[in-house]
Amino acid sequence: YLGDSYRVAVPGVGEMTLKEVALFLSERLVDIFRRNGQGRVPAMPEDSPFQYAPAWCDLLLFNEYFHGETGLGLGAMHQTGWSGLVANLIQRSYRSGSGGSHEGR
């Protein structure tokens, strides 16, 4: 409806279209489940077998909520509510061919 000429201010980033904001927020959310530069998944505790154990490291848990600065999963580790939507965001990103900003990770 508003089109690409409608732009909003995104703190620390600048102005973006609403589509760009949606993609930006999706990537930020998905990033807490991707391995970072140190090989860790920010949503998982450092000592978790989900970080490094071969039988577990490709599995994800969807926590009840997450730390606002570190992304560490907090609360119940079996939630499939809103955080389970991350799987949908990942599918949408890779089905569209965009692969997000972390293609190949």
C-alpha cells in the first residue's frame, strides 16, 4: 500500500522501506540461531551439548524468551510458540533464494 517511497527511521541503521525493515528484523532474529564467528549459537548456553556435541549440534531448541543483548535463550527450552516461527523465517529466506546475509553458513 505505502510502496518503496515510504521510508522509516531505523535506529543505528538509517532509513529503510518497510520491506527492508521486515527483512532486517527477520535476519536479526534468525542470527541468534546461527553459528557466529566463534562457532557458537548465541541462543544456546556455552556448556550446552547443543553447541558442540556431534549428535546434538545441528538441533535447535526454541526458548520461551531470549536475552535482549546476547540472544541467549531463557525460560523453558521446549517452547514452540512465537520463537518456533524462526523456522518459517529460515524457510522463506532460503526458498526465495536470498539466503539472507549469511548464505553458506
